[in-house]
Amino acid sequence: MTTRVVLGSASQGRLRVLRQAGIEPVVIVSDVDEDALIASLDPDLPPESVVAKLANAKALSVAASLPDELISDCLVIGCDSMLYLDGALRGKPGSAKVALQQWESMAGATGHLLTGHALLRLTAGVIT
């Protein structure tokens, strides 16, 4: 039996990278409410930890929703990226208007793109 790779992300960029590496993953997008998860976290948590927690939550959510044919042997990849700018994390804008506002606020500024990845191995339905 071949170990399947499950990408828990709707990102076309992440999918393209895996395909370029010769991996054809099953794509299952998580149902994690990113805003609710962030709101539940300690506000003093470093931004890198916030992004890592989001990635982990997405991987766990996808792992919990896998169909039976995948849970016997698979790798689940959860990912999240956020821009850290002016002391704040900025997530997906959600609309063209908000995207434009974010774009304009970034003009001339320097930010950091933070990306978290979580990798879960499932064998016989057990996360290892």
C-alpha cells in the first residue's frame, strides 16, 4: 500500500509545489474558523506561534474528516501563512475592497511573511 499525501489547503501555490515534486496529493480543505481560533489564543503569543497553531489546527481538522480509504496510511499537511506588518498579523482580506486597503497600507513598508506547516502521519487511523 502506498502512503497517500493529503494537502489540507486550498492554496494553488502549495498544490503546485507538491506536484512539481512529483506528489499528487488529495486536497481536503479544513473547516477551521481562523478568526475564532486566533481570538481564543493568548494575545501575547508570538506571531510565529499563532501561524504554527493555525497550521496544526488545520491538519488536525482535515485528519478528523478523512474518508476511511485514506486513514490507514497517509500524511496530512496543514499550512497557514500570514503577513506580519506594523506589529500585527494580517490574514486573508476576504474581499477586494479589504485587499485594496491592505495593499495601500503596505506601500513603502516592510513586512514578514510567516508560514506554518504541520505534518501528521496517520497509520491505521492513529496520528503519530
